[in-house]
Amino acid sequence: MPSPAGWREVPCIECGAFVAGIDFAERCAACQKRHRRRAQRVASRAALGAAVVAAAWCLWGLPRTPASRWLTVVAIGGAYGFVYLIAKRVAMEGLR
């Protein structure tokens, strides 16, 4: 919902500071940056856990062949990347 034409500043939903250029129920630039950093931290930890689980599964569940070693590298990288993207999106939506 855009702010009325006569209003130059609206309050940030998180810190309450009046900031020009944002709409109602939005965060200011500083709060948005802080929120994004926190979501990245949560996503990074979740992705690291998923990569460790994928590595354990690949190392103990697959035979010891050169092809399975490449599969292990791809699985660890893929698990980290996918879980990071999903966890970051969930954290951005869920964290306040």
C-alpha cells in the first residue's frame, strides 16, 4: 500500500524510525540489511548441516570407486547450494 501523496515519511515496521521512500509495513534499509544478514547466517548453518549429512551418506553408503567420489563432490555441493537457497528464503519469510 503506497503512502499518501502528502506524507513524506512513514515508520519502519521493525525499528519505528520515520524513513522517506518506504511504504507502510516495510523495513528501512538498515533493518532490511540486518534482517538479510540474520537470514544468511541461519541458512549457512542449515546448509552446512545438510552438507555434512550428505557427505556422511556418500562416504559410508557408496562403494569406493572414482565415479562415486565425483558423485560425493557433486552431492555435497548440491546439498549445500539447494539447502542454502531454501533455508534463506524460509528465514527471510519467517524471521522477524
